[in-house]
Amino acid sequence: MKNKILLILIFLTAFFIRFYNYKYPPLLWDEAALGYNSYSILQTGKDEYGKLLPLIFKSFGDYKPGLYVYLALPFVKIFGLNELSVRLPSILIGSLIPIFLYFLILQINKKNYNLALLAAILAIFNPFNITYSRLAWETNILTFELILASYLFFKDKYFWSSIIFASTLYTYQGGKLASLTLIFILFAIKKSKIFNLKFIAPLFILSLPIVFGMFFNHESNRLKVASIFSYPRSPTETNQIIAESNQINYDIFHNSPIFFTRSILGRYFNHFSPEFLTFMGDWQNPRHGTPYLGVLLLPSIFFLVIGLFNYTPVNFFFMLWFLLAPFSSALTRDSVQATRSMHFSIPLLYFTAQGIIVFLKKFKSHITYYIILATYLLSFIYFLDLYFNHMVKVHPIEWLDGYKESMNYLIKQKDKYQNITFTDMYGQPYIYYLFYSKYPPSVYQKKAILQNDSVDTGKVESVDNIKFKSASFDEAKKPSSITIFGYDEVARLDLKNKPEFNKFIKFGNFYVYENP
């Protein structure tokens, strides 16, 4: 009974932290796409491009596994198309991660009650987990699936473990390598169990559509774009290296295998760096965390080291997970990538919890407990301040600040104007128009045209009489025009020094100019 009450409190605390002020930060365009496609499925049974109940969703020229779209269906049905319905699946599942981490640790070793409980508590407050479970990130769902699949496997529920592993393939592109990694780890631990037909058969059958899509359809586009092997050394750099020595020297010391090996290892070890773990996080993309803080709370780096240095055979599963998890990110083009490596948070939490327990056994006193509690509390308050007070303000463009407000203003005013332009400087404005206007999917499906589909994301240039392109002040001055400029366009066009600037309405990074 006591354990049930504790687990309920853990879930409720995690849920509150993730649900509080759920509209913050601003909705990202990928979230809007997930939500609108759920809305489209509910209304018509088809996605935004008119494909009937797809498993893979085309979005901006990307191809996304569609499980999240279907997870959001009941919430869109109940709450309508808004931030809550889009983010609630991630919030709920993110709140369950501490619970199932607790069960996984205990399933592996029944004696690890204190470790399991402490790891679950750390998962409630960890920046890595909070960041991705407050928004509609598929990688958060993937992390939960990997925990659940591992728990079921250790519980000898091989059929259901296989089903969950297979579901990761329909959740997130990075799930393919992450799942293979974890299955390899389980193979290393229980070789005979992996060959159990109850495990192999469902996994093989359910993976066939994904494998077929990777080899014969467009679903592999994103993998090609993201893969590090799609970015060989440039001819200019190659010629420079040869010019500095000779062709033989290049073939021996600077050939392609050496180049890619060095690149992969550099990306791999970046995930173990203090910058990533504690002080900066994902330094390539501000949307993957808070400024001035890594993926762990500040005291965790100290206890993580202690936990790793007190490795015992009972930790073998989590040690392998710790060592192999970054490879799902290291094989991509980015030097570090928090999103693709979010499941790395699980072994990090495990060994941090172990480090705290080892430390408390070494220094047994009430003062030690109070010091640890105080340092974590202060670090968490620091994280909350960075998250809610600074994150969007430090990187307003990256967080697409003002998209919602400017788009809603346009939706209210658009019937008054003939010429409407919304800047496409910051990404995919059309999806916000579809989302916030609740544009009828049956109507949009007939006119959905993605330009430049051969590139990474492509673009939609217009919906009805709204053009999504670079904003021009000459066009904005035409009669019956409303134009939404981006912050950078205002600076580039020197609009602040024009007499008409006092008529501009500012919404975050966007400026609205109306000329009746």
C-alpha cells in the first residue's frame, strides 16, 4: 500500500510539472503538423495530403512515423485542435516514465528498491526528461517504449516486449537504431531468450512495412538527410589536404574511412562531455533545452561519476545502455543531438541514483541528506527560472515566438484584404494557418501542394489567397494588403526608419502591417 501511494505521488508530481502552463513554450511547427494531421484523420480518415490512414505521414517533405498522430486522436476529439490536445499524450507518457523506470530497475534486481525509488524521483525533476515531455516530441514516447519493452522482456513477457519494440519503429525515426541497440544489449544479457519465437515473429512481421518503406518508398529521405554518411569531406578540403602533403599521405592518413570514424567518435564522445551533461546541453539547437544548463541538474554530474566508478555486474544492462545510447545520435550529421539521444537519460538517471546511494552510505549523517536535498532543490529552482523566464527570451526566433499571435490576428483580419503575405523566413507558416484556423481538411487535401519536395523539407507557397514567402514592403504598400514581416526582414529592409513603422503591430518576432 505504501509503495502504491508513493508511485501515485511520483506520477502526480511529474504530471503537474509537465502540465503546468502547458501552452509554454510556443507551439513548434512539428507539433502543429502532428495536431493537424490528427484533426484531419478524425474529420476525413486521411492525412493532410489525402492518404488514407497512413502509418508514415508526409510532413514538409519529411516522412514521420505516425504513432503520435494516432495517440493524439482521442485528445483532439475531446479537447479540440489546440496545444493541450497535441501535447497531452507526451505529458501523460512522460509522467509515466519515472513509474516504469522504477519497475524496470526492480525487475532486474529486487534488492534495488532504494535505487529504483531514487531514480524515479530524479526522473521527475530531470531537465532532459521535462524538456521533451512538456512538448509533443516523439522521442519522449520512444524513451517510454524502450523502458516498457525492456521491463516486459525481463519479466519474460516476450510477445508483448516484441510488440512494444516494433511500435518504436512507428514512433520516431531515431527509434530504429535505438531499438536495435537495446535489443543487442538484451541479446548480450540473455542470448537464448532473444531467439524465442514469441519475440522474433511479431517483431519481424510488424517491421516489414517500415523496412519496405526504407528501401522502396520515400520514407528513407529523412535518414539520408540526417545520416553522417551523406556529408563526406568537401572537395575543397580534400584538395587542401593533398596540397599540404601528397596523394599517398592523404590515402594513408586522411582517407574517407578515417574521416568518418573520427567524425562519429567525436560526436559520440560529445554526449559524455560536461558541456552536454551539465553546462550547455545541445549547443547546436536551442530548442532542445534551456540556456546555460545541460541535460542534468548540476549536482548530478558529481553523483553520476561516483555511480559509474562503483559499477557491479548487476548494473550490466544499464552500463551497456549508457555506453551504446549515444550511437543513435553519433551516426547523424549533428555534432551533438539531444533529441535523438533522449533515451540516454535513462542510464544517466540510473547511475546518478546509484552515486547518491553510494555517497550516503559513505557519509552517514543527517547533514549529508540535507546538503544533497538543498543542492538539488536549488538546482531545480535554477532550471525552472531558466526554463520559464529566459529560454524563449534568449532564443525567441528558435522558439518561433509570436507565430500564434500573429497568425490568429491574420485569421481574424484576412477577409478584409485581397493581398495577404505571411513571411516564410522562420519555417513553415502554412501549418500554423491550418492549425489555428482549423482549416477543413477535406478542402485542404484537394489543394495540398508541396513545392521543392526533393529537398529536406519543402514548402507550401500558398493557401487560398494567403502567400507564404519573403515579405516585401513595396507589395505591402499596395491597396487592400496585409503583410506579416519577420524580425530579420524588418532589420534587413530598415523598416524601423520608415515613417509607416508606427503603424506596425508587433507579435513576438513578427510585425503586422495593414494597408486598407
